[in-house]
Amino acid sequence: MKRADMAMLAAVTASILATACGTTTPAPTPPPAATPSAAARPEAPPPPPTAAPSPEAPAPVGGIDPADLDRSVSACVDLNQFGNGGWLASHPIPPDQSYWGSVSILFEQNRDRLHGILEKAAATPASDGSDERKIGDFWASCMDEAAIEAAGAAPIQPELGRIDRIATPADLQAEIGRLQGLGANAVFRFTAEQDRKASTEVIGIAAQGGLGLPERDYYLKTDDASKALREKYLAHVARMFELIGEDPARAAANAKTVMAVETRLADASMTPVEQRDSEKTYHRMDLTRLAALTPNFSWSAYFRQVGVAPAAVNVAQPKFFEAVSREMRATPIARWKAYLRWTAVNAAAPSLSKAFVDADFEFFGKTLQGTPENEPRWKRCVVATDAALGQALGKSFVREYFPPEAKAAADQMVRNLIDALRDDLATLPWMSEATRQKALAKLATFRPKIGYPDVWRDYSSLTIDRGPYVLNVERAREYEFHRLLSKIGRPVDREDWQMTPPELNAYYDAQLNEIVFPAGILQPPLFDPKADDALNYGAMGSVIGHELTHGFDDEGRKFDAAGNLTDWWTAEDAKNYETRARCVESQFDAYEYEGQHVNGKLVLGESIADLGGLAISYRAYRGTLAGRGEPAPIAGFTADQRFYLGFTRVWGAHVRPELAKLLMNTNPHPLPQFRAIGAPSNLASFAAAFSCKAGDPMVRKDVCQIW
């Protein structure tokens, strides 16, 4: 139940870059409230509003660059355009990016720093088996283009040969498990999960998968654009078959087979909205019941193949696995072999020679995301090394770029946000005392993780060398696959991290009840201990608040303090909450991009967290001013104005239309332009800061109030 955030950026720098870089993302369980009346919930009063600064304001002061603003638009009309319009106009999207925002600059800075660390590691002798040796060798193998070109598809031929030798259903099922271990999305996904209703247990989870296109509707929609995209996908799959040696006729026939198999899997899959429901994706089964669910798929053989012996498995989508069982009998082995050949080459393509990389990027980069050019190889290799050996790489990153004073300042900010949320919960007028006490008990058990893990990951069992790059990638994926599976049946590991220290991201885990902020996100301009507090709280504070309120969003509220999926709300409180949540859903339903409306149900949890996170961060910021007096204006902006400018600049971004539509179909986070305006438009403190009045576009008539 990890909840990755900053996810508009994360979607690009993690899951989307994974397509182009040979990295993988975690299997899905997949990565940064209005106030009621002052009488009901008192908050520190904002200072008297001041006029917007004059056009002659000097260049960058206190973290605000006047050139980033668009003064032709009022903050009361469009905070995103006012706060980011100048930056967007002067920072066009680069040809090798599908998303480019102010936070992308931080991502590139982190990547440049990791680049330096990796170059040094590759050039410096290190002892065999050391983390430094592993990251240096992985990097060197990724950057050895001559060797990669010379090898072509040869490194994956042994795996393709295994697929060709499949002769029986048992062989087929064994190969499915083997390919999953190598990082291929073969038929379904399997990993470890805390039991949602017995959170001290770690069981297996089997979830839908097996698709090459982003999600089920890409196979099932009948509009012209969807049909055209499927034709391009067919051509791409056929091209990949040709690259592994098939003649064009056979490649085209096999591509049609792949499409047929994936379409049947898609037809049995849940939609992205349905997958957000933790109850609907929880079906604990013992092995007897599991075997009865899929009579044509042997789970006992599968578990032997992947090396686990779970006592129970959560089957997230039983109907999907019933369909898989039917297909195991109905689909001839020859067709399954074509599907598995595609699955294997699709997983390996970004790590192979230029012909494979280019073909892979042509579809997944250009067609699906609209990116004209692939990134330079070194950038892709940095991302790939972080994905494979992120904690080994993270040690050096933290040592050089996350000093103790930054960690201490981040710790303090998190404590301040927790205090603000505690005060908020204590004064919510719509929550009963019974639910309030349980909410406060849950908050009291929140565990923040800041910067880097207390216990670093042990990579001693992972073999990395300067041989074929794709084999390093596969071994790293296999290591991670089995590392996660090894958790099944063991005590919950509360020291593990699901992100790497250099990652520009954050998450909330409902079952561990923890919030996690890697060092990669705790960097300027999001977080700078030496900068203006107003900007820090507007930017990083709102991200921290976002993670905290995930514990009480439409999904997180269903988990108690111990991380169990249970109903701990009174009926009346649940009704009150759901009414307020529907307000947020309706708000985002109304937003539109190029004729397509946002799916309010899909983005509900993230939008609630944005709303609550911003409100809580504002409360925390005003709390830091107690006894200190109102800060002086900086660059002509009051403290409250700077707070909201800090928030909105996080979401100033260009998104290519192709990527925007993909994200609207699949991603539970709204597009950045909607995140920049959605939460502030509900907050009275924002309206007061900029002297907005009723009827202004940034002052909602139907205010959504939760926290």
C-alpha cells in the first residue's frame, strides 16, 4: 500500500523513464482542505494583504525570481500562471523530455551529482564485492556502447531458447515464473505484502499484469484514436520480433498473437479506479482455495519455481486469475511461446543494442509520451544504476549532498507538520469524539523516515561485473524480486525503504503507517534550511503535509493505527467524510484538458492529500511565527504570499499532450496545472493573502473542506 508522491514528476522520472532506461518500478499493490470558519477552527490570522510588487522588482531575492512570474495574470485568476508563467515561457520543454517543470531542474541536478559519483566509482579501484565496485561496474557496463552493439541480441538468446523449448503446460508455467524473476511483466505480478487485515503477517500477493500497453482500456476502447494506437503497437511488437531474427511474415503473425493474448488479459483486468479500492483488491486465500481458483495453473509448481512457500496469498483480482486459468487451457502453447518471447524482449530491449533501444523508444517514448528524442545514454545509465543499486549509490549521495544539518532541519519541519495535524484533528467540527480519538491515536503512531535508511541494504548476493549490460540488469531485477519474496512468512521489516535515497519522491505506507522522504527530495528549491521559511513550508511543507494526510484520505482512512484494513469510523463520521470527498471529486471532474475531463474518482486520494497537505502546512508555518512577529516582505511579497508561491512553483511544468493524456488515463495524480490551483482555490488564507474576492476564479463558490 505504498503511496508514491511528487508523482507527476515521479511518473516521468521513474515509471516512464523505466521504459526508456531498462529500469523497473515496483509491482502495483507499481514515484509531491479548506479551513472552516474562524469561529469553528481558529488559525493564526494572516497579515493585512499588500499590493502585488511592482514590475520593477529586482531580480532574485530570498528565493523568488520575479522573472518566473507572469504579472499580466492575477493570482486570483490563475495562481499557476501568475506564479509560473514567466518560468514556463523562458524554459521550453527539451526535446528529450515529455515533462519539464521547475522540479525537473532539481531532478537533473541530482542526476548530475550521481553522474559524478558513478564516473569516480568506475575509475577508482575498489575491493571485490564492495558497493563501490558494484556501482562502478554496473555503470561501466551500461556505458560500454561498443560492447553492447557488438553483442546485439546474443545475451538474451539463451532465454529465448528456453522459451522455444517449452513443450508442456508445466514448462510454460515454469518459464512464466522465471521471466517474472528477470523483471518481465509475464501474465501477472507476484510479490510480498503485509496482510491488510493482519498487519503483523507478510503474505504473498498475486495481481493482474501481463500487458504491454498502459492499462486495460487501451485494448478495449473502440474510438478511432485507440484503434490507431493499437495498430502502432502491433507494428512495434512485430518490429521487435524481427530484431530477434524472425522474418516479417512470422513477426506480423506473432504480433497479432500477442495482441490477442493481451486483449483477453485486459478484458479480465480491473480499471485504475477499481484498483484504488483496498477492499476490492483484498481476497486472502489459503493454498487449497488458491488451487481451486485456478485449476489449470499449478501454484505449487509456481512457488517452487520462484522459491517461496506462502501459507496464504492475497489474490487482488480473482476474476483475472480465473481468466488466466482458462487461457492456460484454451490458448495453444505455441501462442503462449510467442507471447513470452515478446515479454522477454520487451523487458530487455532498453538494455540491448541501439536497434532495440531505438525501436523501444519509438513507441514508448515518441508514440505514448510524445517525446521527440531519447535522452543521452549517460542520463539513462544514471537512472538505471539507481534502480538497480539505489542504496549502494545512495550512500555516496547522502555523504556528499545531505549534511546532518539538512536532516535535522527536515526532522523539525516534519515534527511541526505532525503537531499542526494533531491540532487540526483535535478541532475538526464534523468529526465525533470517538473517531477523533482513534484518528489521534493513528497519528501518534506515524513514523517519519528522513533522508536515508538506518539499515542499509546488503547487496552481497548480487553479482555485478563489466560483462553484458543486459545481464547486470536482469541479475539486479532477479535480486530485487527474490529479496521481496524472502519477506513472506517472516516478521515485518520496518527498516526497509521502498525508494532509494537519491530519489526525488516521497511516499506514505498505510500498513506500516510511515511517511518517507528520501534525501533526493530534500534539496533546494523544494527544501533549503538556509532559505525563507515561507517558501520551504509552501513547497516541502505541503509535500510533508500531503503524505501525512494520506493516512486519512479516502483510502488511508480505512487503515487503523496498526495498519489493518478495518472500519474504525462511526457511521455518521464516515458519511460526513464521504460528502466532503465528493466535493473534491466534483471539483476535479470539472477540470478539462484538450476535451478530456479529469477522472475525479481516479485522482481523489491525491487531491484530498494536496488539499489537506497545503492546509496543514499553512497552519504549521503560521505556528512557527508565534511570538516572533510578522516577517518582513521579501521582493514585495508578504510571508503568506511567499508561502503560496512556494507551493505553486512545485507544479509549474510543461507536459506533452501525449503524456498528459496517458497520465489522465492511468495516473492517480492530477496534471500539474490542476494541482497548482486545486487546493489553494479552497483556502480562505490564500484568498486573504492575495486580496481575492468572491467571484474570482481562484475563489471557489462551493468550497471543499476536510482538514
